[in-house]
Amino acid sequence: MRITWDKSLACAVSGAILAFGLTAPAYAQTAADAALGFARTLDGTGAFVSNDTYLSALESDAAAGRPLALWQLGTMYENGEGVDKDPVKAFGYFAQIANQHADTAPRGLEADIVANSFVKLGEYFRMGVPEAGVSQNPAEYHRMLMHAATYFGDAEAQYRIGLLYQQEDGLGLSPMLSARWLQSAAHKGHCLAQAQLGNLLFNGMESYPPRPAEGLMWLNFAHTTCLGTSDLAATEELLNRAMSVATPETRAAAVEMANSGVVVSAEF
């Protein structure tokens, strides 16, 4: 899959980034941030590595096509962290990852970084990048998400696709497909997917009948998963809304399901 887009100490730091990449945790942003802290304190003697030296090392690794460096540069330019904010450069780095590493092993060391890059790139297509001559392109947004969701099994992409199947102007209304995609993300611990799955099951949609006990169970799971995150407020709103109308029988059934380990089946 290709995305059409034309547009001495440093070596030690570069080696440190690569070495850390071999043990990078599941989330690419965390890995990149940790690599930054690691590289800044490592030059063979324990001396501090300057921002300029670190940026030079990242650019050297990025020129070699290494995903961790490309990802870090993309997020730096996207957020203006240590560099001037530049959405064109950010888009370019994420596009380079997508172009060069779309078929990397789904469970390989770099899979999370590549999957996250597809989601990031999709967001740029959703919003458009006028400075780079990139118009809003919903079809490309959907294509980026689908690759991340199906090939890499990325939870964030699966969550977004689940929501798109609840929108006429998204992927079309299909509560069954929405529930399946949300379930995939929910089982990976994505708290907003758990909340939206619970909301869908609790309320139902058009010809999709409600399953309130299962929905309430997922909403409670989501509340626990989201604790301490910025997503907690949105989850609490959905949970409180459901609890305000749930019957005592529904509440008891949800508790029983949770205690017995019952989860929503794949038969939507």
C-alpha cells in the first residue's frame, strides 16, 4: 500500500534510539518520548545531549527511513515540541512511514508506530492540510483507518471505524458493523470503544434491538478503564445517562454478567 505524496556524538545518539526501539512498549508515542529521554542522557559518558544534537540524530535516522525517528519528528512538528509547528512537515513524516512500512509485520517491533502513523495520516486527510495542498478527503481518511484496523488490528482505528458506521455521512448506518468494530477495540482495552459499545447496546439503534444489561456492563467496564485519563468525563456522561433510566433488574443483571466474566459475543 502506497500513499501518493510528492512533495561521532550524533551517531552515538542514533544508536541509542535504535537500541531503545528494540524494546519499545506498545504505544508509539510513549516509546518515542522515552527514547528522547534516554538519548539525551547517553553519549557514552553520561553527559547531557543537546536538543540540536538529538534533532540532528533523529533527522539522520529519518533519512534512513527508520520509523521511530520519523514518528518522533512527525509528532514534534505536529505539536511544536522543540521545533516550530509545521503541519506540512508532520504530514510528510507520517506519509513516509505509511509509504515505506505499510506491510511491516503486524506484530513486529515497529507495528504500533506504523499503525499509529496511518491513523495520524488519516486525520490529516479528514481535516485537510491547506498549507500542503491537501484537501479534505473522507475516502482517504477511511482507507487509512481501514488499513490500520484490519492489517494491524489497531484499537484506535477500529474505534473510529465503529463510530463511522453510526453516521450516514461516515460509512453509512450499520449498527451491527459498528458493534463488531467497537467490540474489537473494546477487547483491547480501548475505554472509549467500551463506552460507545455499551451505549449502543444499552440504547439500540433503529432495527438493532437494545441489550441494556450488556450495555450497562460495558459502560461500567469503560468507566474503570478510563479512570485517570482525559476520556473519563465522556465515559461518565454515558454511564450516568444509562444509570438514570436503568431498572434495578437491568443493574443486577449487568453486575452478574461482569462478575461471571460474561462478555458480548461476536454474534451481533
